[in-house]
Amino acid sequence: MTDLQTFERDLLAEVAASPDEATLEALRVATLGKKGSVSELLKTLGRMPPDERKVQGPLINGLRDAVQAAITSRRDALAEAAMDARLASERVDVSLPVRDAPQTRGRIHPITQVVDELTAIFADMGFRVAEGPDIETDELNFTALNFPVGHPAREMHDTFFLPADGRGDRKVLRTHTSPVQVRTMRSVPPPIRVIIPGRTYRHDSDQTHTPMFHQVEGLVIDREANLANLKWVLEEFCKAFFEVDDVRMRFRPSFFPFTEPSMEVDIRCSRRGDEIRFGEGEDWLEILGCGMVHPNVLRNCGLDPDVVQGFAWGMGIDRIAMLKYGMPDLRAFFDADVRWLDHYGFRPLDMPTLLGGLTG
């Protein structure tokens, strides 16, 4: 066997043993590249005598062609093996259940959903959303709302008081969102039409009460706002929120320091076991409290009760969420149980609108 044949055999063996395309490419450059070993042999043909060139020319060119063909074949084999490995790793078992995409696995908490529903309903009536801090002064939480210092009604709220500051003043975790009504009346001239959703705090905990809960209040201040307007607003809200064509409501006298007259509102319903349906039946269920804004509250906010008047209402967001969506225990709202959220939560893209339907 000549040296050329031995060289060819060794090169072909090296090509066949190349484990990947990067190694194969390096071998191609080392043999067939501009300064490769086979290329250098081809350069010697020009310096050979004619008789020798006739003998060596076909051998060296044959070597080049053989190595080039071997490299091409090995490259194709490596590419096919890589594709087979990729297909094996990315294989999909079509018999498995389809996995939800990330944007559909997430859930919107029912409280967030109901706040969005409330906002959609009242925005359609011309209301805007007002907000305020969770930590309030005693003056805004009680005094400005016609709770005199020492008044027993202050004890009705089971208030969380914060430690006194250097001046002896004690701030509170707001017991209702009514301080935002005061802030609004002191900063915005009438006419005023706002709703105030937010967190509130009271020292209470059982199946229907939690130390932190959510409340929404509404406030209208104008020259001619009256109880007839209040009744219409609440009826339209209940029809839209509970998605019924008709509701029957009754207004019972009650007492709230910040409204006069004050009323509690019941809505007619039917009860079937644990299920409550609105728009039908002969039972009644208390749903919210309301009334005309007390003249003292108007004065405390710098408004003249002889010029303007208004009405307000308030309801628990957690409570109406339970009533609408059949949730039996308020405490589960705050347990951070993913299973509960998967069951009662809403898909992120299910945005409530009056046109498309609040619940899709």
C-alpha cells in the first residue's frame, strides 16, 4: 500500500469517527481548506515533471474527491441524527390533556372582579371612583361624620386604634370608607357623584365577618338630590349587578350618625336551601344602608345645607360577592387557597362590561 493510499484511509477513518458537525467542520478545514493537507498536495502537481504529474494527478484528485464525499455524507448523517434527537425530545403525547396557557391559568380574585363590576355599573351612571388612605385621623373617621367625642356610636365599630403620637392623638384603621366622603366634599365643589371602594377594618371575626373587609360607598351632593334619586340609583344598581330584569326593594327606618333620615334596604328574594335568588320569591334580605347626608356633616365639610343636599349609601363588597356567586364563608376570601381561587376566581381577560355582560 502506497503512502497516498494510507493517507486516504486514515482521513476517511477520521471523517467517519467525527462525533459532531463542529469537529467535522474543523477536519474539513484541516484537509480541504486553503492550507489543508490535501490542498497542499494539490499544489505540488504544478512542480512535477509531466510524466509524474500524469500518474500523481488522478491519485491526488481522487483523494480530494473521496474526502469531500465522505465529509458531505457524514455531515448529512450527523444532521439527521440531530433532527431525530430533537424530535424525540420535543415529542408531544397527543393523548394527554391540553395544558392551559399561562394567560388562562391565572385567576382574578372575586373581590377584584366585583370592584370592577361596581365600577362599570356606576361609571355608566356618571360616577367616578374616589380613594383615600387606610389609616385615618379620628376627626375624619368619626368627628366630621357627626360622631361626637365620647358618643357611644364610636364603640359600635370595634375600632383598631394605633398608638398615640407625640401630641397624644391616636390614628385609626378606618372603620368605613366614609372618611373619603369627607375628603371629597372638602376638596371638590358640588355637584359630586363618587363611589368609594376600599379596605376597612373592625375587630370582628366569624363566618360572615373578618377583621379586614371591603366596602363600597356612594355619595351624591347637589342642589336637588333627593330620596327619589337615591331609590332609582340603588334599584338600577341591583338590577345590573345581580343581572335580573326587576327588583323589589323596601326601605326601613334606621339610624346612622352621618345621615338623616337613615334607612336600611332589603331586596326581595327566594331561598332554596343555601341558594338565594333575586328578582323572585317572597323573602327579604338586607343588602345595604343609606340615607340623606346629615346637615352637620355638610357643615363639617364646608358646605351650606341650605344650598346643597345629598345622599349616600354603603354596602359590603365581600357580602354582595358571596350573595351573587354563592360563596358560603367569608373567611375563605383571605385564606390564599389556590384551589378555592381556581374554583371561584375569574379569568384575567373576562373584563366586566354592561354591554358584554358583567360575568361574561
